[in-house]
Amino acid sequence: MSKKYKTWMSAFRLRTLPLSISGIIVAASLAAYNGFFDWMVFVFAILTTLSLQILSNLANDYGDGIKGTDNHERIGPQRAIQSGEITPEKMLDAIKINILITIGLALLSILSAFGSHHFLLAMLFFGLGLLSIYAALKYTIGNNAYGYMGLGDLFVFVFFGLVSVIGGYVLFSKQLDHIVFLPAATIGFLSVAVLNLNNLRDINSDRNANKNTLIVKMGFEKGKLYHYFLIGSAIILSVLFGILYYTSIYNLIFFIAYIPLIKHLFTVSKNKEPRLLDLELKKLALTTFFLSILLAIGHIL
């Protein structure tokens, strides 16, 4: 495997991909539970989501790279532009190609879901697709990048939680049902928790680079309290979902995911050194994915 290929794979940040599809998995399971599941829609929705996540990762590499945010102070895997292995120009070319791929996959998702029917829904989802691309780019790119203004948490909650789960469900069902709201908020809060953990880890380098994340604004200790709120809210809302929509003991197997979540909270509570939180990032992202898989299985069985 060539060094250049490895560098591009690293830029794609493959470890972030399971988290990105958690919402679609939950949406698909709820759709299957209500008799709306379609394999074609599922495959294209997953591919579109993966393409959007890779676009976001490349855009973050580019935005933070050209702003100088990715420097020797940064903790975690070295970014592609930061390493010098990929030039900003090459990264920008890759971003443009990825945008075209994402639009193509989004159109295939919409076509597989709605065909020539449901024109208004198709237009709505096309608009959501374009908005998702814009959000992926503007997190770090440009003078008004929202990730530098402490708005990343809000956008992650909306797109990883509400749009992914609720929007994914509507793709399958062509209707909105009350069953999706609590799972959407659960995945949203856990996704924000992953971002928050990343920002807790990077608080010092972000502050020095004038990247004013919510954590930079509130400080490390208050950021930890915010972290407890995010994960605690996800647990409470998912428990409520399990109780309100209980039909079988299998529905509750996602409670198993609370074990690593609670263990994670204890680890964060004891932490005094931001850089040591890097090991927890992968654990929290995979736990969120694990919860989505268990929730899906519990409602399909």
C-alpha cells in the first residue's frame, strides 16, 4: 500500500464512519418495525451518509489546515494537510469531487425512496441534501465557519440526530410518526457528546488558535458537566423510549450499551488532563454505534 494511499485513507478518518450511520440504522429499524423498510433505500441512504461524513472530514482537514489550527499542539492523529503529505490544492480538488459524489448518491436515495411520486417530499430532501453539504463544508471553512463560533454542537444535534433519524424514517415511510423523536434526540445527544469530547481534548490548542468552541467558551470543568448532561439526557430519553414503546423484552437490549457509557462518564469525571481523553473518543463513538445496532435488533426481533 503506497504512502499516498495511506494518507488519503487517514484523511477520510474511517473511524468516524460508524457514528455517522448510527441514525440511519435506527431509522431503518423503526421503519422495519412499522412495515416500511426497503433495502434499496437503506443502501443508498447509508452510502449518502458515508459520503457526507467523508466530505465533512476532508473539509475539516482543509479548513483547520489553512487556518493553522492543526499545528504541533494538536492531540490525536496528524491531519493530512498538517503533515504536508497533501497540499491544500489537492485537498480542495478532493472536496469538489466528493461534493459531486454526494449529490449523485443523494439523488439516487431520493429516486429510490420516492420514484416519480411524492414530488414535494423529493424536493424537500433534495434541499436537505444541499443543506447537509453546506453544513459539512462550513464547519471549519471560511471566515464565518460555525465550528469556530461554538455552534458545532447545535449542527451536530440537528444533522446527526434529527435529520438522520427523522429524515431517514421519512425516506422509508413517506410520513412522520411519533416513534422517531426520542431515538432521534438520543442519537443527537450522543453524537454531540463525541464532538464535545473532541473539544475537551483540544481545548488548549483550540483556544490558542482562536477556535472558540463551546468548550473554549465555558472552560474545561464546566465542559465536563455539559458532557454529563449530554450522555445523561441520551440515557434518560432512550429509557423513556424503551418504556413507552415496549412490546417485547428484546426491545430493551440496547440498555446493555449503558454499561460502557456509564464507565466512560466515570473516566471523564476523574480526568484532569485534556490530552488523555483521546483514547475515549473511539470508545464513545463505537458505543453510540453499538447502541444503535442493539436498538435496531431489539425492534426487528
